[in-house]
Amino acid sequence: MPRTVGRLPAASLWLLSLWQVTELGRIASHYYITNDTMQTYNQLLKPTLSEIELFRVFSLSSEFRNITVREVRRLRPRARQP
């Protein structure tokens, strides 16, 4: 019978010890962010970014790849009522 610790076999605990949780991994799993996006954020996010630069970095997220932009409909001007 294999040696167990709690409910897990000892070999499984050794394999789990090879994995380490990181803050980036925790954020990615909490917000369902892909690895590609987290790599982009890790490379481009800096404490000195302006708001425009920050939005530019977020717009590079792979999660936005399949979002289409809807055409703007022009509203007809309303007739003035007397």
C-alpha cells in the first residue's frame, strides 16, 4: 500500500511542492485572465503610466481580441414642439 499523508499519496505531495503560487497567478485565476495577457501586463505596466497609457496596455489584453465594435447610429434630430 502506498504511503499517504492525509488523503494524498506522498508522491502527489512532492509534485505539489514543485508548484508555487504567485501574486500574478492568483490575480489571473481570480479574474479569468489568460497567461498571454498577464505577460503583457507584467512587461508593460509601470508605476509611472499615465491614464491614456494605462488604457492602451489594457486594450492589448487578449480577452478583447474577439470583441467587435458596434457602428454608431446617428439619431435624427427631434422636431421642436411649440
